[in-house]
Amino acid sequence: MSTNRILLIDDEENFRHMLSVILKKRGYDVETASNGTDGLKKVDSGAFDTVLCDIRMPQMDGLEFLKEAQKAGCESTIIMMSAYGTLDTAIEAMKMGAYDYISKPFKPDEIILTLKKAEERERLRRENLFLKKEVQKEYSFENIISKNERMRQIFDTIRKVAKYKSTILIAGESGTGKELVAKAIHFNSDRSNQPFIPVNCGAIPENLLESELFGHTKGSFTNAVRTKKGLFEEADGGTMFLDEIGELPLQLQVKLLRVLQDGEIRRIGDSKAIQIDVRIIAATIKDLDKEVRENKFRDDLFYRLNVLPMKIPPLKERKEDIPLLVDHFIHKYSRELGKPIEGIAPEALNCLLNYSWNGNVRELENVIERAIVLTESHRIEVENLPVEIENPKEESKLSLLNDELSIKKASRYLEIDLIRKALRKTNGNHTHAAKLLEISHRALLYKIKEYGIDMKSS
């Protein structure tokens, strides 16, 4: 059954009556018109999901109706009908904007199937529109979470430059949200309906990177069994986000420079250049000025990329954003994980505010997701946080391990973390804590003594 509104335009009264009865039995709300002129008036005065229109009619035929309806901005799905149909007529109607064409006489099931296809197409169109709006909303500046003055200045700059094709170089530590800013630029520009293609220049092996970016022709190298488009071609009309641009090999820096200067690329093995229209946004955690001085990065490419430089401050320099981000991530992951978490304990939030956040916003997001998974309460507690955040002294110890890569030392601090959590969970009951840890009571006492775990702080 359907509740869609249909306008049926046909000069044959018997046909209008017969088709109206069929459609109403299937749940459609049907209005009729005897000619194109009358049909235009009804389209103008009422909202119809679908218009079924005959082609051969007096006063105004179906193709003329279709033309005038398009001029008037009719958003209904228009399906043409005719007993004198030819392929040329059908093609002409489709070119003029009709969704489909059906030849008379038709069986009831044929017209119902055609209508169902039109409904499904309209549903997908609306769904696609909704998703595009949601994506644009997600990356709109109004929804980027920050009250930091430096971040607000960056957003103001992005608003001004989003509509232009100028190249942007985003600098910032890992996890500060460089790709998020790049997406915000793209989805607030005239290119928002075109591709946004991110590429991590440091994640693709050097011997594959050129082929990935620029494509190749069949037989240009071993295993090149077919011609392949590169990512620059895929991004034509849209935006290419080159993350970790400082990792781009010198030989590819020359080819990228040609893209920026001439707007063209050349596939591996091809002598012919291909014109493309791509906006380039690059990002780096490196000091490219220094890389240029050390001859590790081409100065001419750096100046081409650095037309509109932006530097995103690390989270430790905008701690006023932490409570806002925590609330955002709690809402996001409590919904995704199906756990109704109401908030965070003041003591736990204080731990987050006092932490150094070397991994920036990405690290904070991971910590909140982990805490929501671990908590058995309606809010995030101190015990749900990693040991290095809960105890800043442990953070300094653990940070040393990042350089040493010592399994022995890492295991020690992992054991300390787990023992503390088990003791808290059991209110200091050694027997129950040992069971949770799946070790003997005696082993637990030995480890508490060996590691000097303070029962009061646990």
C-alpha cells in the first residue's frame, strides 16, 4: 500500500476512471486532469509525488506539458504514457526530464511496478540528499568544537578561503585534526559535491606511491596488466588531501609541482598529459622550513604549497576545549556503543585536564571510547582511565618506554595498572582481586610489595 499523491493527465475519460480505480485500490491518492493545461494548473496548486501524463492530447500535448512543468520548477516524478509510442518519442521525453515511459495498453501490474521503481528512485534521491546535508553539517564550522581563540581565528580564515582554489598547507602535531579541517574546507566550498580524496604520503610504499597518485598505462611495468587511473584523476573537480606531505619522495615532489603549476598529470608509461582540476590541501607534522634548509624538501614546491598556511595548536595549548570535547565524545560513543553514559566524574575530568595529551584530540577520543567500554556506572570514573592519565607520575615513566620499546618494562607498568584496578574494583580485597587477575593470592601480595603499590592511592 502507498500514500503517494498521483496526478493523472489523460484526455480519455474512461481511461482516467479505470486507472484511478486501480491506483486507489493500491492506496494511492489520485487526482485527474483532462488535458495538459488543466494539469499544469493542478501541478502549480498542489504537491504531487508522481505525474502520469499521456502524450497525445488536445490543447497541450504531453511533451509540451513536460516542457512547461520543467520551466515551472515541478519536482514531481513525471512518467509519460502513449498508445502511439515510438522509441524516438520515449528518448525525447527522457531527454526533456521524464523519469520513465510506458506504452498503452498496459496491465495493472506493469504500471504499479513502474510507480514502485519511481518511488524507490525518489527515496534514494532524498536519502542521498539527506546524507549530503548530514556530511556538510558534520564538517561545518559551526559544529567544530572549540572555544579557543586561536582555533576560532583558523575557522574565520577557512570561511574566507574555502570558496577559492588556492593551495593550503596545514601544520600541526599528530592527532590535532588536520584532516577534519581539510574536510571542513572541502565541504564548505563549491566543490562539496565532488570527490574528497585523502592520501597519506607516508603510509604507501614509495615504489607504489607514484602509480597510486598518477596512474599507469598497461604494460608500463611488471604486473601492469591494465591501464589504471590515479587518485588525481579520481579527484578531478574535487579536493585532494595530501597528508604527511613531508614524506613525499623527491622525484614525486617534481611531479606534484607540475600538477600545481600546470594543472596536469602524466600516467606512468604515457607520453600524453591529462588536464585535471583539483584543489590540493596538504598537511604535515614536520617543520618544512627546516626540511627545505636540509635539502630534504624542494623549496619551489614548499612555496607553491604554502600559499595559505595554517597551524593547528596542540590540545595542551587549548585545554579549555577538553570539557567540550569530552561531552561530545561521551554523547557520540554512548550512542554508538548503546551505553547510556550521563557524564564524567569531576575527579576524572580533573585527571584529563592535568594530562599532557601528546596524542592530542585523537588520543582524547580513544580514551573516552575506552572508558565508556570499561565503565559499569552511569558515568566515567577515575578507575576507567588509563594509569598514565590517572597518575601523572606513571605518564612520565611510560613515556620513557616509547623510546626503549622494552617489553619487560612495559609489562611491569601494565601489571601495576591492572593490579590497581582490581584492588579498586574489590575495595582492597586481596582474595577477590587475585581471582580477577587470575593469579594466586600469594603472587598478588608479592607483586604489591615488589611494585610498591600504595593501597591508599589504589
